[in-house]
Amino acid sequence: MFGVVWYVLIVPIIATIYLMVWHRKATTWWELVGLWAISVLLIIGGQQLAEKVAVTDTEYWGHLGVRIEHNEPYSYWDTCSRQVPDGET
């Protein structure tokens, strides 16, 4: 559940510190709760959406056919050879 997306909480942490240090008298408690609640809800919603999009795949079998061919002469008697630079074994 905890991924890199939770590092986004740095923004409300910085905002809370800023409001508590420089605007303490003008800030009410519900503003901080709202800041944190919205941040956490957006993070959870974004993470759920990203996980759903990443694992959901719909494949449509339609009229567009794709054909891939690879024709190359093959011989059972050919061997793989590797070229070795001089002085190396």
C-alpha cells in the first residue's frame, strides 16, 4: 500500500509547518484537517486509479489481422562462432 506516491505528503507537511510558524493566529484547526484530509484522499485515489490502469488490459479481437514471418535458411551443421580479440582466450 505504501509506495513512492506517499512522498507527496511532503507538501502538506511543509504547508503545516509554514502555517504553524508564520500564521499561527490566523490558522484554524479545521484548515489543517482539511489540508491533510484532501491530501490523503487524493493520494489514495490516485494510487488506486494508477494500480487499476496498470493491471487492467482489454484485448479486442477484431478485423485487423497481423502476420509476422521470419524465414531464414537453417542448417543443422552450422555452429555458433565467437570472435575472440587477440590475446584473450
